[in-house]
Amino acid sequence: MNKIPNKNNRNISVTQQKTEINITNNNLPDPRIIQEFRHEIIKQESNRENYKYCIALIVFLVLIGLIVFSIIYDALTVASILAGTTILGVISLFLNREKPNQR
């Protein structure tokens, strides 16, 4: 038979349970997984862009060094060609810069 709780007994046990059900249609992954993947792709693109700019800076500094070296050794024709191509390269870099997508 059922026991009726005694009024003097004050111990109460409470259990809470959370159940999460993910229902996906057409075998699509969970949106959280898609967001994490998107953030990872954006991070990789950012790292790739930083790498490109580091390489461009190194090439630019080497060209400036070659220009100074050419001027010191009186090879003004070589210095002017290098300076002209360096200036054109830097200008084209800034003019052809891709604009980031607005999302």
C-alpha cells in the first residue's frame, strides 16, 4: 500500500531532466556545425591574406634595396627601371584591392 508521507519528514528530492531533440531535414547538419565551419573558413582566408601581404612586403623591401644598391654603383638606368616597376606594382596593388563582402 501507499505510504502517506509523515508531516515531520521534510526531505524532498527533486530531479530535473533536460532533453534536446535535433530534427534535421534533408540530411542537413546542425546550424552550429555550419557556423563553426564558416568561422574556420574565414580564419583561413584571413591567414592567407596576411601571408600574401608579408610576401609582398618582403619583395618590396628587396626591390628598394636593389634600387639603393644600383644608385650607389651608378647604374641609374637599372635604378630607374626598378623604381618605376616598384611604384607601378604598389599602385596597382592598391587599385586592384578586393573589397570585402558585406554580410
